[in-house]
Amino acid sequence: MAAPSEFLSSETDHYRREAMGAFAHEIRTPLTSIRMVIELAKRLGSGDQSILDAELSTMLNTSIDDLQRLADDLQEISRLERGKSTLAPGPCDLRAAVAAARELVTPGIELIGPNPPSITGPWDAGHLVRALAGFAQAANRIGAGSGAVDLVFEEEQDGVRLRFASGSFAGEEKPVAADAGFAFFRARQFVLAMGGEVTTRRRERAVEIAVGLPLKERYTA
């Protein structure tokens, strides 16, 4: 039987590979859009001249912003892994963080369930809000895809746990992979850096992402 450290190493390698797969997939979307804008601009122009109208300019700027966001997120994870990034150890109000995450999630996705009670923890508020929104989006993406994600709060002896669930569980187990989206892997890294844990349970069109957060500071970055 493999030692716990071997399981941990295997899990780390799996998530690192899948994160890079998600990044490679998502970066293709803005690159494709930029290529399309360039081709359309050439058609609007004449000779060697290209013309960008208002609509094409908006498409170009949006695609560049998406590329910049992906690049920034990847660099941030890299800095975190190399110990070059410092997280703010709170205080952070969990109720306020969940409320902010509800506003941040992609339009069309709704977190079903009440906000948790007002509990203050040693978490980086900004990164926690983005992480929670990322988990909600991932749950919808690899779950039922209905736009409705169940949110359940649990208080534990030395921490709190949030569960993001979508879909009905049936069929074979399957791992969380690149199709969860890069936001999931970014969120997971920052929760781990805050001394928390992320566990997943997945079937075909169903997933539960459990996010454990410590109530005492134990940052790993």
C-alpha cells in the first residue's frame, strides 16, 4: 500500500497537470477571438490597411482583458507556490465573503441557500471571495449545468465548511479534471495556502466541492 506522502504527491501532480490543461484550453478562446478580429478588420480595410470599428474594438479589448486575467492568475499561482506571494491573514467575515461571491459569479449562476452566519476567520478576504466564486462556477460547469448551485454551511470544531453541489449523484466516480475550469484550480491553491482543504466528489453531471476553512491561522505560503 502506498504511503500517505505518495498519495499526496500523486494528488498534487494530478491537479497541477489538470490546471495546466484548463489554462491551455481557456487561453485559446481569447486568442481565437483576436484572430477573428484581425481577419474581420482586414476585410473592412483595403490593401494593407485594416479598420477596427467600434464593435471590433470592443471584442479586441475584451479578448486582451481575458488574456491578461489568465496570465495574471497563472503568475499569481506561480508566486504562491514559490513563496513569493503573501496573503493577508484576515480578519475576514464569512457571511460578507459569501455575499460578495454571490455577486461575483458568472451571470446565470445562482447559489441556492442562505448566507452563513457572521463568523470571523483568519482568511484573506479578497482571495477567499474569488475562490468561492470559482468553486460555484466549477460546480455548475461540471455538475448539472442548470445555473443553480446548492450551498451548504457547516460549523466544525476547529473550522467551517462550505459545500457547493450540483446534480444528482449516480453512475461511476470520476476525477475533477481540466474541464472544471482554471478558476477551480486557482481557487483550490489559495484555499490550501490559507491552511484550508478542498475535497471533491464527482459523478457524470454531478459534483460536490467541499471547502474547509480553519478558524485558527495556519497559512502554508
